[in-house]
Amino acid sequence: MSAEGRTAEPTAAPLESASFVRLVARADGDALAASGLLARAMSERDVPFQVTVGRTVAERTARATAGEPENGDVTIVVGSADADVTQLGTADRPAALEAVSIVRDLGETPNPVLALGGLVAAGSEPGAGESEWLLETARDRGLVDRRPGVAVPTADPVDGLAHSTRVRAPWSGDPDAVREGLEALALPEPEDLEGDDHRAIGSLVALEAVGSPDAADESATAIGRALKPYATPEAPFETLGGYADVLAATARIEPGTGAALAMGHGVSEAALAAWREHGRRTHAALETASTGRYDGLFVLDVENGPVETVAEVAVAYRSPEPTALAVGNGEAAIATRAGESLGATVEAAARDIESGTDGDGGYDDGRRCGYLRYDPDVDESTIIATVREFQ
């Protein structure tokens, strides 16, 4: 299962003379952004390419090794795979940053807003470390501008706050409740919002997120990451954080739309529709989940929700423990605040679960969130015990 030790060094060399490029991406926002950056570079060079998304290491491996490659074919996996191909985003560096380096080495200009959106989706702060030049480039070109408020993808704060998964408050998932909560601010129409209006929205949202009866101590840090966003006047969405939220949402529930979005096709309305559905399902699942607390682990029994996002929002806003496990029907996700790779944990858990069943399983080893797929007949208690064992 493990792809450890099989990653080719990510450089531009294989792409310089490529006649066809196959890009296979992990199902997350950072990987989508990275694949979009590379795809746009190939388009500029008139090189045919294909972008697909694989939910598990096994799926990406199968796609990366399918068929007999012809001379000049190049395969790049954004994420890990059990294949002797170039792999991005398998270490501590976000895949979007690795893709930016490759694009620049090819002599092409990466889209800085897409790259920064990928960084935010990876949990990084725009402008931190080696991304400083990306942020400055975007600022110099008038592509980003920091303002007060909350990082949502839409101009309408009701729509944005109701469906955002970067925020969790008592009204999350319910546009009518958000609208009622904002009434006291007497806001103008979305197109007329000014700095003071955004500031008032941000203050209210912060108070609601931190003051919720079931808010975890971590919620103060989490909501801080969603405030004072970078506005993106030339991008398909209103803020960098909102862009990242849409990339993550589409990667998980409509990967075809997400890939098209990252490639720059005109699918922003379809992507927003998927983002709304993703947010609605996430917050509904959090609202109805039964929970359990173990030493270091907070468990949520989820119905009809995207387990990775449920685990991520829970560990950011609800979990009294540093790790959250969302268990659904035949799938589970584990998210942590620590930011270390979960590859060893989810791979070991996947091996252990598969050894006791005849069903097909799988896993993914993201930086902050790991994913498990298993036979739905496996009891939830088995999943919990297995994850605790390898945690």
C-alpha cells in the first residue's frame, strides 16, 4: 500500500518534451489547484492533457498505471500512489507550491490567485514562507486586496456564511437563520457592502462561533483564520478563503466540476451549486451526529455527510480532543490539529480492517485529514478501536 520511497523528484524535466500529460489528483483543494496550474501550463504549450481525481491511493495508482504509455507520455500524481511516477504534495510542502515551481521552470506564468487558493486549502497562510512572492505578485497586479470580514466565496453574506465550511456557528447550514442573525446589522445590498459592513459581519460571526455552547477552545483560532480575508476582484469568487472552500467542496462531491474550475473553464456557477450542497450536508451531519469522546479522540457518527469535511470542521470548532474521527457508512475520516501527516495511521488502519473482511477497502493519506474506505458491514466500534490503536 505504501508509496513511501517511490516518489520521483518533482521537476519540470519530464514535461519539457511531453507529447501527452496525464494528471491524477488527490480529492482535495490543494491538489485540484496544483493540477489546474499544471494543466493551464500544458494548454499554453499546446500539449494535450487529461485531469482526473482519485479518492484513494489505490484509485490514483490504478489511473497512473493504466494502459501502455506511448513515447512522450508523462504521468504526474498530485498526492501519493504506488507507482514509479512523479508525485507532488507528498511531503510538508503544499502541492500548489510544487506545481508553481514546475510551471515557472517551464517558462510559463502560474496563476497566483489559483495558487494562493490552493495554499489556503492546504491550511497555509498566504504570504507565509516561500509563498511571499506569490502574494506580492498578486497584490502588485491588483488581484488580491485584504479587507475586513469573513472569507466566503459569494458577495451575499447570507449565502456565504450559511454554506461555508470555514466557519461553524449556531446558524451554519441554515440561510434563514443567518439572515435573521444579520438583521440587527441593517446591512445594505450585497453589492453595496463597504469596509465597516464587512467589519461588523466579521465581529458578529466571531462572537457567534466562539460563544456557541458547544464550541471548543480551538474555535477561537479557527475563526481567526477565516477573518480579514483577501478579496479577489478578478477571480470567480470573492475571497481567497472562499476560493479554497469551493475547491475543497468540489474535490469531494463533484470532482469533475472541480477539475474544470481549476483548469479555468467557466463553471463557477456549477461549482457554487456543489459548494452549497457540500456545506449544507456538512452542517446537517454535524447537527445530527452522535458523538463519543476517548483519550485524544473525538468520534462522530455521521449520516449522509462528507466525512472528511465533517472531521475537519469538528476538529476546528467542536472537538474537545486534538483529533476527530467521522464515521459514515463504509467510510471514515480522521482529522488532526497538529498538522502532521496521517499516512502511517490510515495505512495501518486500512490494512488491519481489510485483513478481517472480504470487502474492498482503501485509504488516502492527506496532510491534515486521512480517509478510510471499507466494507459497510464492518462495525463502527471496530473502526474506532482500529484508529485508536494506530493513532
